Amino acid sequence: MFSTIQSRYKRFQISKSPQLNLVWGFFLYTLVGFLLLSIPLFHKTDVAFLDNLFISTSAISTTGLVTISIFDSYNFFGQFIIMILIQLGGIGYMTLTTYYLLFTTKRITRWHQKIIGAEFTMPATIQIKDFIKSVVYFTLVMEFLGTISFYIAFHNEGITGLKGVWFSLFHSVSSFCTAGFSLFNDSFESFSENTLINWTISVLAIAGSLGFIVITDVWYRIMGKSNAITFTSKIIIYGFIILLGIGTLLFYFTEPLVKASEHRLMEAFFQSMTSMTTVGFNTVPIGSLSLPLLLLTIFLMYIGASPSGTAGGMKITTLTAMVAILKSRLLGQKKITFLKRTIPLERLFVATSTFILYTSMIFLFSFLLSFTEQSNFDKILFEVASALGTVGLSTGITADLSGVGKSLIILLMFLGRVGVLTFGFALLMRMKKQDLKLKSEDLAV
């Protein structure tokens, strides 16, 4: 009977497009996580139905928004389930299955290649086999090193023994997958002066958010498989450094909360980093930030980091494509170029549709939550940007959301993990399959 069900499910998967497979796969992960978290055996206290669903979705989408305290509500087994959901959400839907096939049969099916290709945006120079291996190996190595570093830091803070090991492993996975889940109720505000903890989180989050494209690309360069890193990697690295630098400077010089700190530079860097990488940890109370810096944080969360990494957001490459379109139009160029390179039209279509959809979603959900919630609009906008960007930072309104508000944020977190990317690829594939010769008409813009 089990083999029959498995066979039918396999036929169902193959019959669907890669985009629908992604949506279905992450939905299934979320559902299983929700059912497991709903088991009272894994609770310290009673947890409501909607809160379990919220936490499961937040973990799979590697967002980190929470309506309840993770440490106070779930016991070790519940926390362990959350960590596994974070890991699955961070490395992607088909990554482990595809790696298992590579490890056992030395090949992957065409169907798996389509799913991976739909989930991760990759330049043509990178092979899927090498990419999958880099995802798995790099993740394990970074999380292992992160666990050791966290353990040293926590041990110095008096968190020792098995508790120290568990806290170290959990926060290492959460940091690398840019999930923002913490076993401390104030995130890392209590450790704002701990240099080792701050830099451990930063290194893990940056490594995960820069993306497996960059890691694979650099590995190709080291092994002599290529003579230089790809244009995509250059854009990601340059864009990340520039935006991170601007954010750090603005936090350092203009935010009163940071200016009053003895560790001003570290806090300025961390808050800019946590927004861009979408890791979602904070060392200062977000709800106390001044309005200009709250808007800056929203902008950094809106952009995000790299495609094919663990970070959320619209992505640096999408922003680059939009800037390239604007620059080329203003200069009257017939082709869209950036850094003396022509960007393919198909990529521009994806970037444009992603930009439009992403911005529209922020407007729509901010509009809807303005009806259902009593909070100030700046806090609602921040919550929406954090949920869609799968960041996890909050001004403190998450736990006070209404049932409808929580449901909207659940949907937004899920769409932030699969929706924008799926929409972009679906649109591109439809365009490729378009065979009809349509009448051309002018449109004044």
C-alpha cells in the first residue's frame, strides 16, 4: 500500500511544473512541521493552533518572526523540530534529496535538475552537480565551525554543559540559514557587547546570505576550472559591500540609540548586517529606533542579499537590473548594460516582474494589515517588509497581532520564501512557450 501511495505521489509531482513543485514541497514541509509542533508532548505550556502554524511557517521560510517565546513554549524536542525546519528551509526544497541521488547513483534525474533550476538562480557557467555539493558541504562546515565559536562565547557567558552545546548548535544553524530564531527572548540584546558572539553571527549570516553561487564560483576559481569569478558574483559582492557600508555609516552617525553606546561601530555594523543578510537577530531594541533609521532598515530588508543563498529580500541582482534599466534609458542606450556588460533580456524580464510583484505585495499587505491592526503604520510597514523579506526583525507587534493579522503574516512569510521567485520563473517559462503572433500596438509611457 505504501509503495502504491508513493508511486502515485511521484506521478503527481512529475505531472506538475517545477514552480508548482516548489510551492507544494514547501507547503508539505510547513504542514508536517505544524503537525509535529502541535503535539502536546513537545510543549512546555499550551500553544495555540495558530501559533504552531505561525512558528512552523516562520521556520521553513527562515524568517524568525515569532508570536510566542520559543524557549518558554517548546521543550528540547520542540526546539529540535524547529531547528530541522530551519535547516530544510535554508538549504532548499530538493537539495538533500538531490545530494542523496548524487551520493548513491552519481547522477541526478532531469526532473530534479528542473526543480533545482527553478529554485536556485544560477549562471550558465555553474554545473548543478557542483552547486549541490557546495551547498551541502559548505553548510555543514560553516555550521560546525559556528557551533564551536558559539560554544566558546556562551561558555564565557556562563552557559555551559549540554545547554551550552544545544544553544550553540541551534544558533549556528539559525545564523547560517539567516533564520533569526533565538532561544533568548530578547534576541541578542543581552550580548550587544560580546564581540565573539557578534562576529560569529555576522560571519555565518554573511556566508549564508552571499549565496552558494558565490561559493561555487570561488571554488571554481581556486580549482582552476575558471579564470575569473562570474559577473553575477561580482555584482553580488560589490553590491553587498556598498549597501552594507552605507547602512553602517548611517547607523553610526545618525541613530541616537547607537551613538550613545560604548560599542558604537559594532552595533552600527550589526544592525546594518542583520537587515541586509535577513538574519533577523538584533542587539538593540528595534522598536526604539528613530524613524529615519527604521525606514533605512526597511529598505535594506527590502533589498536583501544574494539569490541562491539563505537570505530573503528582493535580491541585489534584481536591484542591479533595475538600476541598469534606468541608467540605459537615461543615456538613450538601445541595450541594457551594467559595468560594460549587456544583461540578457530574459533576466531583465524576471527582474522587472520580481520588482513589481515584490513592491505590490508590500503595498497590498500593508494596506490589509492597516484594517486589521491598531498599530502605527510605520510598525505595520516594518512587519510586512520583515515577513516578505524573511528577515524576522520586529518592532514588537508580532505577538499582539490579531488572528487575521497572524494569518496574513503567515501567508506573507510563505510567499516570501517561494512566491516571488516562483512567479519570476513561471513568467519566464510562459514567455518562452509563447508561440502566438500577437498584433503590435504602441503604448505611451
